[in-house]
Amino acid sequence: MNAIDKVTATLPDAQEVLSVRHWDDRLFSFRVARPASFRFRSGEFVMIGLPGDPDPKTGKQKPILRAYSIASPFWDEELEFYSIKVPDGPLTSRLQEIAPGEHVIVKTKPTGTLVLDALLPGKRLWMISTGTGVAPFASLMREPETYEKFEQVILTQTCRLNSELAYGADLERRLMEDPLVGEEAAAKFTRYATTTRETSDRMGRITDLIASGKLVSDLGLRDFDPAEDRVMICGSMGLNKDLKTLLEARGLSEGANSKPGEYVVERAFVD
Ligand code: A2P
């Protein structure tokens, strides 16, 4: 245990890191012990972090906290997080060094709009993401209620490079082996991954693929319909805005926890 971790471990919200996986030089995921009494809805986020540098005057270490979607479902005994590594980022430059046995701060006040309760009943659930925006969907795709509520579940993820899609590909593999939802997912779940700056089997921004009709035609479906399609969006500000425009033009309206609708949006946090 290093000196910083000795401090972190004593904090009331500290949780032990159980495993870490680096996907490439820009992305990693890690799992922590779940606080015993912690409850959340699949798709929600919490604040997590590490103690900051000591204040030169008081010596106090104010924590550096950022919003992270929980990438594991509500019933999992561990909490999973998926993160980008920002070289000069106040939190991720240090968080990327974290090792099993060390500790991170996990605040247990979950919140967020990417929850099933914020959507009206429908036939098809679309989960549209870029980069680390896939994290809340990693939770929802292993949530039994997702398959109770929808006949078809489609996860799209668009990244610049092929290597950035590795986590999503692994999620799909793990989903098929999941003892709780694997069988239903095999019948209902589809992953649609695209790249924009490197050659791959499927290329293009998801917005362009929706606008041209290629996304739905690739999947043998008709265009988005407010009677049947429900959409969750998690990406950059630009992507969220452009997708809202595309969906509103097709007659879908935005929902929230207090007023369910046909689509919901959250910004992918760590950037
Ligand atoms: P592009 O390479 O054409 O910019 P970033 O790494 O910048 O967060 O982007 C992640 C992915 O999201 C990239 O593939 C990027 O495509 C795509 N993207 C960024 N902005 C938008 C947008 N406004 N609409 C659709 N896709 C977007």
C-alpha cells in the first residue's frame, strides 16, 4: 500500500479495487467492492475519485471527484467503471495507476436519466453511445428488466479507432455468458459498432447512419417510430444535440424520471 492509498483507505467512502483491465493506452476499466447497503438503478451514475494533494496551509486533502456511470447491473456484487486516461487530467492521470488492493472513493448517491423508468413502454430499445458513453449501457444490457420490457435491444457504439471498441466487444461476449440474462440476450440483443477514423467492417458517425437510413436497413428495420422505438443516448454534447434533432424530427419526445418519454439523454462524463 503506497502513502496516498494509506490515506484513501481510511476515508468513510473508500472501496477496495478488486481488478483493473487496460484496454489500450487510452482506456481502462476497474471493479471495486460494492458497499453493503448501496442500492442504485441500472444506468445511473455516482461520483468517484481520489484524495487531492494536501492543502499547503491546512494539510487537508480535498477529494477530486468526477461523475462515473456504473457499468455493472444493480444486482452485481461488485461495481464496474470504465474510464478514459487523460494524461493531464486531475483525476484520471492518477486513477489509471490504480491497482488491486488499493482504494477509490465511491459516493453512494446514485442519480441519472438513463433508467428504464424514464421511458414509456415500447417494442425496441436503442442504446446509442460513443466512447466511454457505453458505460451505463454495460449496466442496462445485463439488467433483467430490460429484456422484460423490450422485444429487441440494440446497442450502438461509435469510436474513432478499432481498439476503442474492444471493451464493448468484451461486454457482448460476457453478456452471452451471463447466467441471469444470457439466454434472453442471445435472442434479443444486437451490438452495432462503427469507427470513424480507421477502416473497419462498419464505418461512419451514427447520426449519418440514422439520417441515411443505413442503420435501420442494416438491421432489417424501419425508421424510428414513436409508437415502437425507445432511445437512450450517451455521448458528447455534439452527438447528443444532433441525435435529439434527428429523433425529434421523427416524432420522438424527450423523457425524464418525473415524466417518461420516448428518448432520454445523458452526457458521457469523463472527457
Ligand atoms: P468523428 O471521428 O467523425 O469526430 P470523440 O473521440 O471526439 O469523443 O468522438 C467519439 C466518436 O463520436 C467519434 O467516432 C466521433 O466521430 C463521433 N462524434 C463526435 N461528435 C459527433 C456528433 N456530433 N455526431 C455524431 N458523432 C459524433
